[in-house]
Amino acid sequence: MTGSFALMKQRRFLPLFTTQFLNAFNDNFYKMAMVILVTFTIYKDPETEAWFNALAGGLFILPFFLFSALAGQLADSTDKTKMIRIIKTAEIGIMVVGAIGIWLHNVPLMLLALFAMGTHSTFFGPIKYAILPQHLQDDEVLAGTGWVEAGTYIAILGGTIVGGLTPPHIAIPGIIIVAVIGRLTASFVPSAPPEKEAEGLVIDHNVFRSSWRLVNSTMHIPRLFLAIVSISFFWAIGAILAAQFPPLVKNALGADNTVATLFTAIFSVGVAIGSIIVNRLLKGKVSARYSPGSVIVMGLFVLDLWWSVKNWVHADGKLMNWLEFLSLTAGDRIIVALLGIAIAGGMFVVPLYAFLTTTVAKSQTARTIAANNIVNSGFMVAATLLLSVLIGLGLTIDDTLLMVAVMCLVSALLAWRLHKACD
């Protein structure tokens, strides 16, 4: 077994890690640069801005519903490395279209590029996990999965911050440069030919039929059902928390966008830390034994966050910046709660992703991850729609956090059943 940090020196892992890091970074770099430009420069009406943000979010996630099954089939039946290089080449063209849209302030062109980036990520998603069992030894897969998960969150954070702070005239060449670098790193990913069992796999190009068949054939296996639903609950919780960060910061805590960025940074770093901690605890063994306890701890930190928000007092009408927020003792408690939520969340979800890629035949790993992505997307959309309805009915931010705490209990039950069934 190669140590988890030593993996970063291996050609069989480092180029893949760097490529997927740049992929997640550029997704969020472009998306945030586009949203900031449209919200603060092109549109001036709050209702139009809200419509645009909702449309942008929907367009990015739609390809995961439509094309995940096709992406999984292609990844299992062809050389994964060749697919990575094709996908990263396509990203350069997509970013050229997006850059032209930003330059011309052309909203439809920018949204077209956003949908294309969502499609590009849909096809890349199954590969970045499914390729690990081919390049890594069995007792290295957990470490590799942890690094991929940690890197993804750090890349999301970095891309979001850079996209939000970079002016358009710099973002235009920036997104293209990152895409080109990603294509170069993809050139160093070792070959990953299809397993013999998957050679000659007949591709079903009907996206609706193939999606239904893939999810149905995967979810009827009890251990996969429990793992995928557990992961999906985690993503649903994450979607609710992410949606609540801006109103929680502004309306409940009386703070500005710098505090919202701070919250996002802490959450991303915390998940990365949790990903590494659980790998050290499990010592490379893929197991769900720490997942139930981790998500219960996560729920306790959510309750602590709920208590802090519920009892928060902000008399001054002026919004605080991040320095003013951190100068408050109550602010420190909220930071600790957020960090605890994120670390426990990383410890919960990383072993489950590793479980998905090691509990099935290598010839089926990409399709299993694709089925997981479809269900995850469904849970995230359902969670945000439910949240919108409940807020419309009068649900407060405090109540939302209590709902998340209850969802953590459900996740713990599912993870415990998975642990008992498989460990």
C-alpha cells in the first residue's frame, strides 16, 4: 500500500487528480464569473436576477439527469483515459464560447456554454471515480477517493472565489487558460482500457430509457441502494445548507457577502479535512463503520448552529464584514459548528463513494457512479424544491436547520444498515 500522501507523487494518480481539480475549478470559475456579470452589470431588476440564477442552476444540473447513463456506459466500454482527453479538449471549445458570451454580454450564449459545461462534467464525473480501481491497489482506493473528494471541494471553493473577484476582461482569457492546462495534464493520465467483461457493450443512446434501466438495475441491489441513498441524503443536506447560507448570513446574522464567502470556505476546507481523517482512521480499508457516527456528530453540530442562530442578537442595522463577525465570541461558535458539520460530512461520505467503486466489478464501476449521480441530482432538486415550498409556507431559517438535523438521523440509519449488511 502506498501512503495517502505518497499517492500524490505517483503518475498513476497525480495527473488524474490535477485534471479533475482543474475541471471542478473551471466549472465554478466560469459559473461564478457569469453570475456576477449578469447579476451586477447586465440585469438591474431583482426578479429578473432571481429568474436568471434559478435558470442557470437548472441548466447546469439538467445534463446529470439526461446524460449520466450514457456517460457511464461509454466510460465502462471504452478507454477512460481517451474519454478524459476528448472531454478536456471539448472544454476548451466550450470555454471559448463562454468567453465570447462574457465579452459580448450575450446571456443566451453564456447559458449555452453553462449547459455544455454541465454536460462536460456529467461525462467526466463517472470516470474520475471509476478509474481509481484500475490505477490503484485495493487498499489505496479509499485514499484516492478521499483525495479526489477533498480536491473537488477545494477546487469548488477556489473557482467560486476567483470567479467572484475576477473582472470580466481577466476572466475571459482565464477560463480558456485553465481549460488548456487541464487538457495538458490529461495527456499524462495512464491508459485505462475497458475490462474484458465490458468490451462490446451495446450502448443504449435513448437517454430516458437508459437512465431508467441503469437506476433500476443498480438500486435493486440492497447494498448499492443503501449506499446511493445515503450519499444522496448527504447531497440533499448540502444543497439545503448551501441555499440557506446567503439568507442566513444576511438576514439572520446581519453580515455581508464576505461572511458568506467565509462560510463557504470553511465548509469546503472542512469536508477536505474529514476526507483525509477518515482515510487515516480506516487505514485504507473500505468500510462504512464510521459513517453512522460521523453523520450523528454532523447532526449535533447542526443543532449547535441552530441554537446559535436562534439566539443571535444583532442590534446594529449595518451589515458586518468577516473581521467584525470573527471578533464576536458567538461568531467563533458558529465557525466551529460549521467546521464540525463539514468535517463530519467528509468522514461520512468519502467511504461510501469508495464503497461504490469497490463493491462492483471493475467493468461496472462507471455505470454505478452514473446511477449514483442521477439519484443524487434528483435528491438535490427535490430538496431545494421542498425548501422553496416550505419557505413559502412560513418556514424560518431556524426551522430549516432543525429539518437538516432530522435528515442527519435518517442518513445515520441508512449508513448503519449498510454497515451491518456489508461489514
